[in-house]
Amino acid sequence: MQIIRSRAHARAGLIGNPSDGYNGKTISIIVKDFRAEIVLYEWDTLEIVPAQEERARYRSIQELARDVKLHGYYGGERLVKATVKRFVEYCQRRGVRLHDRNFSIRYETNIPRQVGLAGSSAIIAATMRALMEFYDIHIPQPAQPSFVLSVENEELGIAGGLQDRVIQVYEGLVFMDFDKAREREVEGFRCYHYEPLDLALLPPIYIAYSTHLAEPTEVFHNDIRGRFNRGEEKVVAAMKRCGELAALARQAILDRDAKRLGELMDENFEMRRGIYNLPPWQVEMIDVARACGASAQFAGSGGTIIGTYRDDAMLEALRQKLGALECRVIVPKIL
């Protein structure tokens, strides 16, 4: 019996966030320390097996409340279902006939939840890859991020832009330009300019995420879209500047200018601070990291920060000081 295993990894936005949803520019890295994995094999009926951690039994009402606060109300089953539905519709639009064999699909993930490391899109991307292999159907790589985003935006109402999905498809280190002038269509999906960069050019990078506090993406994106659409000058200017910072950071990486890259990342956070009402515990993570001498900005929608650091002594200081805030600090695996 053929057993298909597919994975997609966590990601961290290096700079440019959150301009990817506003025709800006971003740079992201893949984080291979964490992954979502799909196991799919032929079965007599179509079966989706929930992950073990998505339980419905608790020791107390307080434990249930804590679990919901940390993990939210929805598990991965809806992500898998929505991906399968979207895949069927994609094939129908292309006039592709699917074979009639059924499958059992199960999923698991160790991506920390609700801290902005793109755990939801990882499950979708891994499911997409498994379906492509099972049915021997290939969605062109430039279209795959847009396919994943369509599952989230259109099927499930999850807010977000293309950045997370691009890096989870391309992996490594990628500069993305979402300017409308770079827009093109691939098999019915809008695609943009995605440029892989040499990982060897990156200075030392750390990631820190909270192990006890979390906030769903839908909460973080608090009406920024509405304010942008209404033409609020402050929001429009901030999004424009975030995109400009990504372009400048691309050049800093190519120039191996670690100091300049760190300064640009710091400015990226200040742009976000100026338009969002940020939870104090997330701002404290940034302030503590900067007090250690590192640069720091959000790696996603909140709960995880990313920055450059100088040496092992600074990394140890980050681990000690952020550890006191119940944050875990890692040097991400990108290869």
C-alpha cells in the first residue's frame, strides 16, 4: 500500500510585514524547526483522522477555558476539508478527471499555535502536496501559494496575505514583490514576483516566541484593512514604508550589511507600532530583545519576534532575558 507523507514548515517574516496584503514587498524565511505533516493512503472510504492534540475531554472547566485561550476554537480538520474541496474545484475548472479511489488522511503539527508562525497555512500546504501526489496532478509552483491563500480567505474567512504561503511553497529565503505591476495569472491564480536569495548572505538570526500567551490572527488584524480601504493616511503611509523597507533589506542582505538589516527591521516594527493597538506583552518582547543589543520585530501576526544578533554572548542574553518572559529563543533551521 502506498503511503504518502508530505510536510510544510513554519515560517517567519523577516521584514516588510504586513505589506504583502497591500501590494507591498516582504522577505521571509522558512523555519524547519517546526512542521505540519500529512499522511495519506488509499482507503475504502474517505476519512479524515483528527490530530491527537485536538481533544474534547478536559479535567476541569478551567482547563477547557485555558485550552481555548491558547489554541482557539478550531482545529486542523476544517483546514484539511477546505483544502480537499478547493482541490476538487481546481481540477473541475481545469477539466481534469480524478480517479475514484478513496483515501484516509491524518495530520499532525508541532508548530506553536496562535503566535504568528503560519501553522494553519502549513497544514493546508502539506495537504495540497499530498493530494497532488495521490492524484498525480501538479499545480504550478507560482500558483500554489495563491491556491493555499484561497483556501484560507475564501473558504474559511482567515485573514492574511500571500507572504506565508509563498515561503512555505518555495522555502529558504525569499524576497517577494506584490506590486500590481508584477501581477500575472497562472491557471486562474494571481501570482507575483518571488525571488529566492542566497541563505549564506544572512547574518545570524534568532526567533523568540511566547510559550504561554497567544492571539489568533483574526484578532491581530484589527480593522487595518478597513482603515486602509478608507484611505487613512497613517495606515496607507505605513504600508508603503513597510514595502520600501523590504526592498532596502534585500540590498542590505546582498551587501552583507548586517547592521543596516537590523536597523531596517527595527524600523519595520516602529511602523507597525504606529498603526496597531499592540498587546503590552508583545511589545515587551521587542523591548527586552533590543535591550540585549539585538534588532527585533514581529515575525508574523504577533507572539513571535525575529531579529539579528551579533554573537553567542548576545544570543545567551536573549535566551536568559526572554526566557524570564516565558519565551523560547531559537536559531532557526532554514536549510
